Amino acid sequence: MAIMKGSIILNGNIRFEVDYIFKFRERLLSSNHVDPEIQKNKKVLLITAAWRKEEYNEQHVKKALSDIGIPSIMKDGYDVNIQNLAIYHEFNRFRESEPELYRLYHEKQENIKAVKNFYRKKNLSLVDILKSQMKQVKEEFPGTAFSQVMDYCVEGEICGLVHKDVRQHRYHYYCRDIQNTLKQIRDMDSEMEAVSREIDEYFFNKSRVEDNPTYQSQKKLFEERILSSNSIFIFGGHVGVLMNRLNFYKLRDTFRQALKNGTNFYTVSAGSDILCDKIILYGWVDLEHPDSRRDFEYFDKGFAFISKVTLFVHCQERIKTQDPDTLSYLAHRFRSSICVGLDQLSFLCLETHRDPDGSIYDRYVSVGRDESVYVFDKSGRLIEKRLGEELEVPGTKIFEDARKVQA
């Protein structure tokens, strides 16, 4: 991600949105944007679609921005310097003006929802099986950690089984089956993602919605607002609504261009999730009627600006951070990246850094003064990264330097 010029600050679930603004006042009042006019006005874009009907209740945020020195600039009765993307209400306008296209879209969404529920029933059953299997292992082999089961080399131990007793044989087959169960869970995650993407593509190909004038004018408006912003806030709330609206207008590449131009992003909870490769939810997506089986599940693919880190927001209230087995399970299930927990006062900054020798690389830095960023690895360790400390993410300088030292 060496082309990234702007930065991304990710938060887990800050209690008051205005606190975010005051904490990063200096950053908001600076600019690294390529456009001099944007540098001058420090324009801010608010994305509050996850608030749904409350999308426009952002007055407290606008006041806080004004208090730190980013003024509203009124033109034809509208604020053009502190704008709301307004994608939730604009989508509702599209629904009213294009009922047939909306019907096709709604059918598509219901289809994806049904498919996801179909897959997740099996996955939840597999998770229950995994827990039951691990419980039996602990009963028969007291003190065994989940990380030990996952680290057990099944293939390497096969040749030596002839020299082991029946108890060791049993442990061998237990470990093999638990590893296979977790592989099935990961495979189901990938299959659900692929099928959802196919259904989405069918809709765009069949509906030809991208040729629709209303759609085109709205997308152009969103692109203009995004690309003319020095800072973009993506607030939390209903992650499904937020991701669906942004995906409908295919704004991923526009966000990427804004980042390349020097726009800084500030995200909270669901807003942080959508920038990741994988969106992980606790209790699924229905906030009004959460699943009683409350577990971590793979929900959908995000914009993938952050692919080397898997985020767990609301960390302290949802994760048993003192339980090594829980941390190890999550790190193994989502093993393609580093698992990171963010809470109310945790802030993780992703930025590009230039060395004196001219080399450019990504940095993942904890930037919260009052709370750490939490990293959990496959061994079940909880590692706290305090203010100014970097995460050893593959591809970063600190990671490569550490590998050189170990070598």
C-alpha cells in the first residue's frame, strides 16, 4: 500500500463523536492534500449513513469542527465545507424515483441475506462442534490449550504413532479433527463471500443500474464530495446499511483515490470495519434482534484498504481478553492477517512513512493516549501497544527489521 498518501485512524467505539474531533484537532487542521484549495479550507465530509434515519443529526459534530477552527462555508443555503455524504437519504430518493430498479435491488439483497443465513447456520453448528470437541480434550487432557491443539503437527506425528500408547493415539486424532473442523469453518467463510459476490454481480449485469441517469447523477455527487474533502469521518452504527449503500454506488475506488490524493480518514466501529478486508461481527448484523448464540462471525468483504489487520471493535465488552483460548481461536480462524482489538479510547493509525534514504513503507501505530491497541496472536497472548508503539505487521519496516534480528 505504498501509494497511500493520506492516513487512516481507526477507533473501536468512542462514546462521544465530538471527542474524536478534539483529540485529533492538530491533524484535522493540517493537510497533505494535493489540491491547494482543499488544503486551505480543510473541508470535512461526514458519513453517517450507519445512523440511518438519524443521518442528518450531525449538528454536534459540525459545532465541534467549528470550535477547533474548521468553519462552515454556506453557498446557496448549503454548507459546502462541512458536508454530509447523505448517501442514506439519497438512496431513499433513488428508491422512490426508480421503483423497478429498487425492486430488483431489494430482491438481490433478500437473496444475499438468505444465502448468508443458510451458510451461517452450518458455520455456527461447526463452531458449536469445535467448542464441544475442545471441552472434551480439556476433560481428558487437563491443561491443554487451544493453541497446543492447533500447533500439533498431525502429518509429522503419523510415523511415530506405532510407538505411542492408546491415549497418545486418541490425542492425535482429536487434534486432527479439531484442525479439520476449523478449516471447514474458514472454507465456509470464503464460500459465503464468493456466493454473495456472484449474486451482487448478477444484479448489476441484469439491472444495468449503472446506466440509469438518477444513479449516475447521485454517484457523481458522492464522488465530488469525497474527492473534495481534506478529512472524512465514517461513523459507526448499522454496518450492513453502511456497507450496502457504499457498495451500491461502487465508491471503493473513489475512496482509494481520495486517500491517494492526501485525504485523511477517521473511522469509528462499523466505519472502521468497512475499510478492512474482512468485516467481523459479534452477534451478526441485526442490531435490533441480535442472534442469541452471540459469537464472532465473518459478515462480508470490506473495501480492503486494510488487509493485513483484522479488526475487532468494542473489544473489551465482546472479547474475553484474559482467556488465551479465545484469543488463539480468533487468531487461528482469521489467520490471514493480524487480529487487533480496538475499544472506546483505542486509536490505530495507518500511514505511509518515508525514511531518510527515500524508502517508503506502511506504519501501523497506536495513537491513543488513554488506551492501548490490543493485539492477540495464535499462542493466545494479549499484546498491548501503547501510544507511539508500532504493530509488527508483515511488510512494515519494524516487521522486516525484527526478522533480520531473529535471522
